[in-house]
Amino acid sequence: MKFLAVLFSRQGFALLFLSALLAACTVVVDEGPGPRPPRPEPQFCTREYEPVCARRGGDRQTFANACLADRAGYRIVRDGPCRDGGGGGGDEQTFCTREYAPVCARRRGELRTFPNECEARAADYRIVGDGPC
């Protein structure tokens, strides 16, 4: 009985009220399920024009450079623009400058010298070196 008398007295009531208030002010910090993975660094590509043909699934697309293809999630198939059908009348038209910077290029084991990289790629050759073969 003495316990109830103390509990209902002013001092008991104040002690009970402060205990309840302290319990209500407890803060729980949740830091989530674990450490977060680092965000990937933003990738910036130059505006350099070195066309590549790239593929993602069944989709083939020409990109201005390899960086842009990679950034879009495509895998590079070959240097130069993509071709429709790989040869003949379905080819995309390629315009090359008349710059003379000879390169050595190969297609199916055949080596050939071209006046510049653009003309070698337009003929569906892969460049193997600078200068004549």
C-alpha cells in the first residue's frame, strides 16, 4: 500500500512522468541493409570522329567513336560504320576526304595500301598499320 501512496504522490507522479518522457525520446538510427556500392564515375567521351560499328543483342548501330558505343552499352564489332548485309548494293554510302595519309589494311588475308583510313574502312578492310604495305 505504501508503494501506491508514493506512486500517487507528487514526487512519485513526477518520477513516473519523467521516466515515460525519457522512454519516448529514445532515437533508433537505421543505417540500412549494409554498405552501399560506390556510384560509377560519370564517363565523358570526346567528340572525336572515329566511327565504329557496335552491337547490343540483335541491334547494330554506328557510333561516332568507341567511347560513345561503350557508354550506350554496345559491344564494338568492327572499326568503321556498320554495313547492311556486309557487301553489295546494301552498303551505306561513305564519304571520304582526299587526304593522303597512306595505311596498310587487310581483308580475308589480302593486304592492300589505301590513301587514307576512311577509304580502307569504306572498302571493308581492317587497318593493320600506318604507311604503305
